[in-house]
Amino acid sequence: MSKVAIVVDSTAYIPEDLIKKYNIHVIPLTVNWQDETLLDGVDITPEQFYKRLQTTSEIPTTSQPSAGAFVEFFKKVGEEADSIVSIHISDHLSGTLDSARSAVDLVDNIQIEIVDSLSTSMGLGWIVLAAARAVEQGRSAEDVAQLARDLVSRSRIIFVVDTLEYLYKGGRIGGAQRLMGSVLSIKPLLHLEEGKIEPLASVRTKKKAVEQMLDVIAEEIKDKKTVHMATINALAPEEAKELGEMLQARFKPFELLHAEMSPAIGTHVGPGTIGVAYITED
């Protein structure tokens, strides 16, 4: 039986125990900060990143792995696999997919399937976990890639930021641009729609924003019997823990995970961000 490997970029930030369990291969994005080039999740942890972010006036930038980096990464993964399913952050949020696609033509003797998740963080992570579990069941690379593509429309991510400042400075603000006029007086409730950051609501307090987030989720999953959920947070573990308790009590998800936001994503959303990423089954 041919061996299929799963590749994902570091923005998914899937809990480490699951990365190891399913032998998922993670290619890091880069955080560029004050003349330093740091590999996301390798040279700097989320805790280190967010604490530093709060004490500096310089906002870091991020960059995707180069096509060359993908070539080397795919070749290394290919030493132990016959084919690769490579699933990544939305094309609208990063150039990571462009690099991956460019690398495919430069790697010989291994089949590589590229998938745009139209998401990131654990919205991407849930698709990757489903793909990895399909590999365990012996599915082919083509089947696993198609499964991942089919799951894109079922994967959702909704989040609350303390401020739109980081999204604005990082150029990832999308349709939330229209909320900027009241940025100091609201807690924006945002989501990813077709791979872009769009506003759901502008709420006066974070508590109200979380309440509204739960109401939105309840409406979206009302006809679904099975849902997998994850809290996501940027230097807000206690808030994420409380949010997880609310998710468990209200929705009783089949699976509930807790994940940090990677530095590459935290650069754009800022400390204090909390949210929910979930995926539904028929």
C-alpha cells in the first residue's frame, strides 16, 4: 500500500500531541521582527511572541515559505512517503499556496496534491485532522485530497479581536475595514468567509461579542448531529478555557480541543483574540 503524508503550514497550530499522533508534517511561516527572521513555532513560541508584542512599538511582518523551501520540504517528506496531500492557509491571507504550487513542478517522483482550506488556525486544522484520519484508514492521496476539499465548506472560524489595529496594519482587514471608524469603542466579531476576513457584528463589550458568537454558532449547526470544536486564543488562555466550558455545556461537541494562535496569525489579530473553529459532519 502506498504511503500518504499530510503537510500543513504552521498557521494551523494543531495541538502538538495530535501532530505527533498522526505524523503531520508542518512547514513554518516566517515572522520578521526587528532585523530577526524567526520560524513560526520553531524559533519563537506563541507565549514568547505575544508577550514581546505587548512591549514593542514595532509590529512584525510575516512571510510565506519560499518555493525553494517547499521543494526541500516536499523532498524530505517524500523520503518516507509515495504521495503528499499539502493543505494550507487561505490564498486570500497568504502567499503560502503560491509557493507550494510552484514547488510541485520542481519535485520529481512523488505525487503532490495541493488544497486551499480557505481558512487558517484550527479552521485549517480540522480539515487537516480529517485528512490525517483518512490516511490512517488507508485512503489514497486523491481520495484524501478530495475529502479535504469537500470539508472546506463545513469548516468555520469565528473570532473576537480586542482591536482591529493589527489587522489594519497587516493589510488583512478585508471587509472589516468599514468598522475602523469605531475601532476604539467596539469589540469586532469577525469570521472567515470564502477565505477572507469579514465582519459579523460590532459589539460594545467582549462578553456580548462572545454571547453573540455562540448564538451564531447555534444557528449554523442546528441541523447537524456531530460537530468538532476548538477554542483558539492569542494570549487569552483563561478566556479560552471559559469559552470551552460554554461550548461543552451548550453544544456537547463530539470533540473539543484548545489551540493557541500561531505567531504568524497573532501578528495580524493581536493579543486578546479568542474564537471558535469548528467543523460539522453530515
